Amino acid sequence: MTDQQLDDWVSRLADETIADAKAKGTKVVCASGISPSGPIHLGNLREVMTPHLVADEVRRRGIEVEHIISWDDFDRFRKVPNVPGVDSSWEEHIGKPLTDVPPPKGSTATSWAEHFRGQLEDSLADLGISYRGISQTGQYLSGTYTEQIIFAMSQRGEIDKVLDQYRTLGPKKAKKQPKLSEEEAAAAAEAEAGSGAAAEDDGRGETGYYPYKPYCTECGTDFTTVTAYDDATTAMTYTCRCGFTETVNLRTFRRGKLVWKVDWPMRWAFEKVTFEPSGVDHQSPGSSYVVGKELAPMFGWERPLGPMYAFVGIKGMAKMSSSRGGVPTPADALQIMEPQLLRWLYARRKPAQSFSVAFDAEVERMYDEWDSLAKKVESGKGQPGDVAAYTRASSTAIGSLPSTKRPVSYRTLASIVDITTGDADQTLRIVSALDSDEPVESLDVLRPRLSCVEQWVKTQMTDEERTVVRASADTKRLKALSKQEREGLRILLDGNGADLHALEESWSLDGLTHQVYGVPKVQRGLAADQIVKGDKELGAAQREFFKLLYNLLVDKDTGPRLPTLLLAVGAERTRSLLGG
């Protein structure tokens, strides 16, 4: 085993999964289960990313593997979520299969399930995730599980005994989870509320225990109760809340499904699943994953390896949710960040570790970390675990994901797009000045990162956060300058005749950085490039000088990084606004 594998959770899980599949004499099958009951959010994405990363590692080693995604589109429609194009009239569809519910208004999809499944499928393609999708509606309606259903009904007494052990345990305390912020807690609650399968009953009722739930032939809902079943003939009688009752033959009847706690272990056996993680809601005492350990052997299989994954929090969710409701989806995230960054957020954390995806200004810090990691990896200085996470984020076993040719800092691009209000010519003018040795000649080499930045500035930056350059100089403030302030501006604009030159001669990102930070040093009798540590007076002088520049340029005490701001304003206009 390599050092990289020892420091990489994905490799460790891949090792265990490969060994387990070998012991069973089967290929590696990693599974995900997604219920398209509403917007499939970033918490749900962990259900897909974790098996994907493990399957991809297995594939990188040249070992046969398959990643399947079961679309639980035959689940019942439990509630009407707060999403665009949906109103209270959808309440009449509660209890129907998700594939029988109409999509939101304006959608081109044929059903509710297809609408939300399609949204995620587009994002999975962008993220480089390959898989085999399985519609559970298709499986049940085609009769694929007929033998398994009849078998489960014949074993209903034994299944009931297993479930009854947990029914009588009483409430148990859930595993202690890390303290979440208000926004992270909201995301967690949304994730738990969206877990429809986990909320299903286990088949116990007044008429006895039956692990099968029919959808009513008359009204289409599952507000039904099985009242009788004949093992010899497979004749089943059920009644519905709507008043309808009928007797059907389970060998030919298709409008129903096994209850979740039986359905899941049945599918493990049917697909020969060797690895499938699940969320906290599936792993508490008496939950589907725990019970599945005892039920899976009835179907001739064992519960697969399945680490628990923690919730994914959202930073800046409130701003986004106010207009459209719900937790942000992968599609929302991919509008403001490249696929590599989003993959990295999931790849660098062990499944049991919670983390947050930022939609606010924190996204700039995340990008700073990502760019710093990229430089370390490229220079050969990255730690094994970091290198592994970077590799998994930027590529799959099939190949590298499309990337930005010139990855200029996200933070810098955001400042430029903010100041220029997205004007392409002005953006190119400023970006070209960032690196005088290799100037950017086309905005195309900055995309897709620039496109993500443009969307972030447009949708996530508030009016208070936006930067507006003064239309004319603040003559009143310029007249009130102290001798120290006036001297500082003169040095910034014209240099000091030694190590600081005229502003125009320093017109690059590095040059202006040297100029701006050098002025307070020069004023204290130091060299502009002198490294000074722990000088509190110098630090205070720099802050006051920066504040003065922001006041005169954008009428604020703070703003974008000053070198970037000066590039955006331009030398001539900077001189005008600073009284030079």
C-alpha cells in the first residue's frame, strides 16, 4: 500500500470493499439511493459522491466495478415542498408514486420524479460522475421483483419478529453530532425532512403484518390496508381510504412496493451491493440500515459496507433560500464554483465529518485554499492525503475534468467583475495588467471560472457589498488632508525617488502591491520592500493609509484589495480621485 493510500479515506474504503467483494466471489458494486421527492440538495449529493469516489478508486486500480444509483421514484409523494411552480393543488397527489405526480408548472418533464431527477443528472454529468441509473418504478411495474415480493410475504412472520425487537426498544439517543450553526441546522433539517423512505411505516397494522404496500387501483394512492393474503395462491385483498377494495394476484399485480425496511435489503441482494453509505437518519437504532443487517440474509446476502455520512451545511443559504425556498442544489453550487472545487469539498472530508459549502463571501476563501493546494501539488510539495484529495477532485479514472486555462484568483476576479459591473472590455483591460510578463489576451482562458464569478457577483453579492467608484474627487476631504496623509498620497502617485516609482511605472498587480504596502514603510524611514514583523505602529499606519484610499476612491472604509482596485480604476482616474 502506498503512503497516499494510508493517508486517504477513499483508498481505505476501496481496500475494504475490494476484499469484501473478493470474499463473496462477486464484482465490486457501489450503490446510491436518491428519492426525487423534491430538489435534490447538496446534502443528498454526499449519498452519490461517497460511492462515486470509492468506485472511481477501484476503477483506477483496474478492477471491475459498477456504481449504481437507484432512483426511488416509486416512493410515495409525502408532502408539497416550497418550490417554484407548485401550489396547494398538489396536495391531491399526496400518497401517489412520485412518477404519477405532475411536474411543477412550466417543466418539460412528464412527472414530478423526472423533473427533479433530471436536474441532478445534469449536475452529475458536470461533476464527471458515471453510473448506471435504475428506476424503481420501472423495476416494480415490470415485475422484476415479483419473486422477491412473494418471498417477503411468505416470510412476513419472521420479518415481523425482527422488526418487533426494535419496536419494543423504545427511543434511543442518537449519536452525538457536531454543533451546527443556524444555517447548517436548517440544511440538516431539510435533509432529514426530505428522506421519505426513512419515514415510511414498516408494514405493521391492525390487520397484521404485511411487508407490501399496494397503491390503490381506483385513486392511485397508498392509503391502503392489506386485509388478507393467501400464500398458496398469492391472492391479496386490500382496502383503501377512498372506499375501494379488491382482491389481486401478487404474481400479476404491479401497483405496489415492499415497505422500505424490507425493500432496501432485498435490493442489496438483488444487485449484489458491496458498498453503500447512508445518512444519520438511516443508522439510528431500529432504522432501516440497522434492521437490514438481519433482514438481508433472508434474501441471500449480507448488509454491505456502509459508513455513516454527516450532514452538509450551507453558508449563505438564507440569502439564496429567501427567493426560492429549500436548500441549494448541486446545480446552484455549480453556477458559482467549478466542478473540481465542489468535488474537492466532498473528497477531502471523511464521510463522518460534517462540512459546509459556501455561497457567501466564504467561497473566495475556499478558492484560495484550492489554488494554494494546486500549487503545492504541481510543485511536488503536497502531503499524500492532500494530493489524493486533489487528484480525486480534478480527475476520474476516465480522465481529467475540464479546467480553467488561466486560473486567476477567484477573489481577484470577483473584485474586477464587481467594479466593472461585468463589462467585458474593462475586465480584459484589468486582467491583462495582472501579469505583465504573460498578459491575458482573451477572457476565454479565464472560463469557466470567470463565468462562475460573474454568476456569484450577480446573485450572491448584496448592494451593500458592491463597490462603486466615485464619479469625482472628494474635494472636501482632500482639502482636509493632514500633512502625513498628503505626503502618503504623493509618494503613492509619484514615488520617493528611491525604491518606489511613479504609479504608472508600477502598473501590475505585483507592482501596485509593492507600491501600496511600501508607502507607510517609507514614511517611517524604512525601505519599501523591508520585511517587518510585529511592528504594531506600522500595522496601524498601514490600516489608516488603506482606509484613506478607500474613502477617496469608493467612499467606504474597506473594499476589494487595493492593488486590484487601482488596476480597475485606472492610473489616470486614480490620480484624479487622489488629488494628483
